[in-house]
Amino acid sequence: MERILEPEYMDTAADATDYDAMDHAAANEAVIARFLELAGPAGTVLDLGTGPAQIPILLARRALRARIVALDAAAHMLAIARWRVAAAGLQDRIVLERADAKRLPHPDGAFDGVLSNTILHHIPDPVPFLREAYRVLRPGGAFLVRDLYRPPTEADAWALVDRYAAGATTAQRQLFFDSFHAALTLDEARAAASAAGIAGARVAMSSDRHYTIELAGAVA
């Protein structure tokens, strides 16, 4: 299946609302569980492409010592994120920032952990994104980028949509399918991680629809 890019930023109110309404609970639980396996006691964590902030809220509830910077370029996503963080009472532990993840406003080694969930397929060239994510990770920090993978055929992609979004709206199902079309293959992800200079990264499938690029953390 050929890679067909989506818009880089899901920055309309309809996109943000549709994405937030989809059921990501099981997938979000899985990515947080894996990140905590890699990170141990979480310190200061950067969540890249936070969307409606479901990931940092879940992380804050699982890791009570974590302080999280949640970053996104999409204003409508961040509007929902601000509401969700406030409703969760986590404004003191989750800082929301609007910025381009390919040009992060943070110094080298600023974070104990860097996390990104299903954002990479929105980036036309994943290498600058990965390079920046790795740059702001402290030496020995935990790194986890998870994304959808691009199946071999459109039929395979629709089969995954049918499996995981059977009850979704037509617009949500199309959004999910388009995400598969825009995603990387596992070999492309490995090549991107290598080109970004992420030394020692493990790149492997983590479910029937996701891969991860990951580094286990070491004690600071």
C-alpha cells in the first residue's frame, strides 16, 4: 500500500472532536504501561503530539511523581486538552504547550522521558521529528514513540478498521483508514530512527497495528 500523507496538523474543530470521541482506552493503557516499563519511576516527561491530552492524564494518574509537558501544534486539540486537564484537576502536573515538534523550544537533555503516541504518521518526513525528540532526552532517559504501521494492502487496512472501529462513525472510520495509509512500514521506521541518530533503539511491532521505537531508561 502506497504512503499517502494526511494533513500534518489535525487543526479543525471537527477533526479534534472526532478524534477525541473515538475509543482509544485500550491502546492508551498499553502505551502507558510500556512507557512505565521503560522509564521506571517517571520524572519529567515530554508528550509530543498530545492531542486532547488523554495520554498525559493517564500517565499522571499512573505515575504520581511525573511532571509532564504535553505539546501539540493544533489549537483545537489543545482547547480540548485544556478542558480535560482542568476537569482531571491536573493543572499543577501537566503543562500544555503549542509548538512544532520538529523545532522544540527546549534545551538538549531537558527530559527524563520522551513519549509520543500515533503522531508520526502525520509528519511527512519523520527524521526531524525523531531527531528533536531524541535531542531533548537526557542521556539514559526513556524513549517511546508508538505509531500505526502501514499494512501491505488497502484490504488489510480496512480489516483493521473493521476490527477496531466497527462501531465508529463513517468519518471516524475514514480517519482511521487514512492514518494507516499515511503511516510508515516497519522497515521505514527503522531507517528513520537510524537516520535520526537514535543509538541502540529497538524498533519492532507492538500489536497487530502498532510499532514502537524505544529505549529503556537508566537511573539518572
